[in-house]
Amino acid sequence: MTIQIEFIADDGQRRTVEAVEGKSVMWAAVENGVEGILADCGGCMTCATCHVIVPEDWRERLPPPTSDEDAMLDMTAAPREPGSRLSCQLVVTPQLHGLTLKLPPTQY
Ligand code: FES
């Protein structure tokens, strides 16, 4: 089954990509050239440049952040928002098909 995830840039540009089950949402963005996800650390959770904002109606459907992710979310370049997550920590599952993520105005 195809799992599609949409990214909305700060300027409103939308990009839908195909995500691979078992990989992270961050990889889906990077492998498809989505601008606005830097992922400098490659998913080691040390950079916070894979920051995304999950819309309210999706927040309950995602596993909550671990305490490590929660701590790193305080290091994002753009201010943390209620739906802020690190996309390298979101594992793609078929349930994520149709997920729309906002990108923050900056990652650095
Ligand atoms: S890619 Fe570095 S924290 Fe997610």
C-alpha cells in the first residue's frame, strides 16, 4: 500500500511524498528532496533540524515523544509549538497515510 505524507512549507507550498513503511518520516522528506527538513544528524536525534508540526487532529494518532525527543524539542530553531515533533522519531506506518505536516519557518 502506498503511504503518502504531505509537507506544507512555511510559505504555504505543499508537497506530497511517498513514505516507506518502517523508515522515518524524516527520511521520506530527505529522500524526496523536501526543502525545509535539514536532518543534519541523519536521525541520531542530536540536531533538531528535522522539526515538523503535527496538526491537532493527528496528534493523538501518533505515539507520544520519548523523554529524549521531548528534551530535544526544546532545542529547535523555530519556537516549539504544541504539535512540534522530530520527524526522525516518527516511524512510517500505514496508519500515517494522509498525514499532513507543517514545516517550521526555519531549522537553523
Ligand atoms: S535528524 Fe537530527 S534530530 Fe532528527
